[in-house]
Amino acid sequence: IQQSRLKVKRLNQEMRITQSAVSFWKLLNLQPLNGVKDFRIMIVTMKGFRHYRDQCFDLVNNIIESYKSSHMGDIYKVEIPTDDSKTNELVLMENGVLEVDCIENCQNEKDFWAAVNNSLSSVAKQLQQSYLQQLDPDRSNLPILLLFISPFSSVSSLIEMTLATENF
């Protein structure tokens, strides 16, 4: 079976490379063929210890830096404008990481995904309001990449993750 090839750009010329050459992306100074793609990113995870949260922040920052240094485009952290009068305890969002506060209320996998859906619903409403108010017109229309860090790995959890993404 022949290895699939990717079309990329190097020195403004189109090239076809194998998947194994992707690991040399920076060294070869490759660029995406159809130009850069900007988007926003949000990691959804269970609220945990401070060290765990810091690792999530590091993950977001590493993804952003790697994408940018590979000349793929820019990634922006999803930011929610805060209004102290409308604070919602379910939504703990900072630096592109949405922490679902589920430690005390979640007895099982189903409870966790219900809490994720509630949090994502709140985030979606706040993002919609900021979009309508034109608070950040340059970034508000960029697509959002959702990454889930879940303590569950069952098939039902995968289905719940898909449903959460669809509902968002």
C-alpha cells in the first residue's frame, strides 16, 4: 500500500510530501498549500487540582505556539467576557480552558456529561451575546476547536462527547 501524500507549499511552490515528512515541517520550512487557517480553541475538562489546571493551560499554550511556529495560522483562546452581575458558578473559564465543576455533584459518567452540556450551553449563550454585541468582531466569527479531556474512555462517553459537540 502506497503512503498517502500531502500537498504543501515550500518557497511559494507546491510540493507533495509523504506523511513521514510532516515531522520535518519546521526544518523544511513548509507551509499549508491553501494559506493559513485561524481558529479559536477551548479545552473542556473536569475541575481538578491546581497542578492539573496548569497542565491544561500549558497544553493550550503549546498547541498555539506549535501551530503558529509552523506557519499554519493563529489560534486564539476562547474568551468569555465576564459580567459580575451575571456570574454563573457552573462556568469556570480561564485561558481557553473550561473546567466543569463536577467533583461533588457527579456520581457517574452520565452526571459528568450532563454537567459538560450545561457548561457548554452557558458558554454558547455568552459567546452568542458577545457576538451580537460585537465585542470582538475580528475573532467572534472564527470556528472553535473543542478538545475534551475526559476521565472516561467508554464508547458511551465517546457518544456523549459527540452529542455535547453537536449541541454546542
